[in-house]
Amino acid sequence: FVAALLSELDHPRRRAGLRPETAYLGGGTPTALSGKHLGQLLEGIADRLGEGELREWGVEANPATFGRGKAGIMRDAGVTRVSLGVQSWTPSTLATLGRDHSPEQAEAAFATLRDAGFRSLNIDLMFSVPGQAPASWRSDLDRTLALSPDHVSAYNLNYEEDTEFFERLRSGEYDEDPDRDAGLFEAAADALGGAGYEHYEISNYARPGHRSLHNAAYWAGADYLGIGPGAFSTVGGRRWRNLPDTAGYIAAVGSGDFSSLATEAETIDDAAFRSERIALELRTAGGVSLEHLRGRGEEVASLEAAGLVERCGPRLRLTRKGKLLADPIAAGLL
């Protein structure tokens, strides 16, 4: 698997004309690899991309799958940012989410990363988890702040089709409550904002100098190249997904048949690009360019009158009240 990833990264057609500024290893649990294989992968990426030329190199980490050894491997390879998938400090919430680590393991993992000297550390949290009380969420925020991470991502649980959570929602075992979501969202904004974190995107908070450069590039519409099974890429107005089957992916790369890797290919025309910019840029503190909203003057005026958006120079951004309705506001502007 590691050899296939590096072989794809070597292929000229994958990297033609691209000079990456950021790299991100995730969309899974990279730290589940053995120390040997994790080292091979990270060193291989560094050799091919020139880790000293990257402005940011991030890796996702599961608290239950690494210790000092793997932390040192990541640091020595040149990784600058680690995102720790804590999700919650409450055992019952972790059990509902199916997480395999304890709060104590997560705290020890964070200390290990701090001791290893990484430049920037993020903690991922989840709210609106079934059975999660408001007091439990506030406790999660307090325990996170006690560790002083450089960045916090606080995500509202979404019910995706073809998942156990979605089936339980459909059966009535779980429920969705926008008012509850709003209360927990505001609790996060108050706690993290009050502690000096900048709320620079709906789900993301950063201390000065610690915004995620990689994610910011997505939100701004930059090209990106995805490597590995199921990875998405958007380059030069064309988007595709790699074959979402690990065995098939390894076989295709091994045979040299890179043309069979691309699936679900589409062209991102001007209208699609504009729609994506509205949906993504509106979520950020900088807001969306008014150029993308030409012909939407009536809708914008209505949102302004309701106190949901405000103009900031050539851009339109959400107010605190508007952040609670980001998705429907974006949909109304498309």
C-alpha cells in the first residue's frame, strides 16, 4: 500500500506542473501504520515534495495508535502540524462515536505531541452527538482549553447516508434538533472566542498564526492533488476521484495502468466554480467576494435587513447570527 502511494506520487501525469505549498496526510488514520511503514511513507513524501519547501505539512493522528516513537518519526520527517482526533473527553460520548481511545489516552497523546516539538497542534471535537448533554459539551471545551492547543476544530455531527448513525436517525432512535445544535455551536464560539481563538471558519478556531493553510486553500478554490484510493483531485478545472477500492488501487498502480485510477471525472465550469466559492467562502471570516454574487442583490439586501450578513469592503460575510444558518443562507444565494 505504501509503495503504491509513492508510485502514484512519482507518476509524471499526476504531478505535471504542480508545485505543492501544503500537504495533508489523512482522510483515515495514518498513525495506524506500523512505525516502519509510517516512516517509509513520510520519508518518501518528503523526498518527492521537498518538505523544506512546504509551507505546512499536516498529519491526522488517532490517540490510540501512536506513542513517542511514531511522534518522533513524524517530527523527523518534517511534519509541522498534527490534528489529533479526540472528538470528546467524555467516555459515554466516545462510546457512542465508536472511538477506541479513552480520555486519558487522548491527553497523554497530546502531551506526547507537545513534547515532540510540533509547530502546531489541533484538537478535533464533535458536538450534537446522541446523548451528549450541554454540560458534557461545555466540559469537553473546558478540558480542551486546559491543554492550550494551537487550533480547535469543532464539528456538528452530520448524518450521512449508508451509515449506522443515519439508519438510527431514520428509525427514530436518534433525532436532529437545530435549536440544540445552535446552542452547542454558540457555546463553542463563546468558550473558544473568549480564550483568544479566532473563529476563522464555521467549524475552525485558531490562535494567531495557526490557521490551517491546507484547508484555507480548499476554501479559496486552489487546485489540489489527491493520492491514494478514493482520493479526490481538482486540477485545471477538472475533478476526479481515484478508484475507491484499496486492492484495486494497488493492482492498478502495480500494473502501471494509471488511466484506470480516475473515476467520477467531471469538469468544473464557471457556474460550478462560482457556486462552490459561495458555499465555501461564506463559511470563512473573510466572507465571499461580491463578484460571485452579481445578480443576487435582492437576496443580499434581504439577508442584510435580517442581520444575517454584513458587507466588508468587496466581500460579504456572515454575522454571528448568520453563522447559525450558514448552509441555508448559502443555498439561497446560489
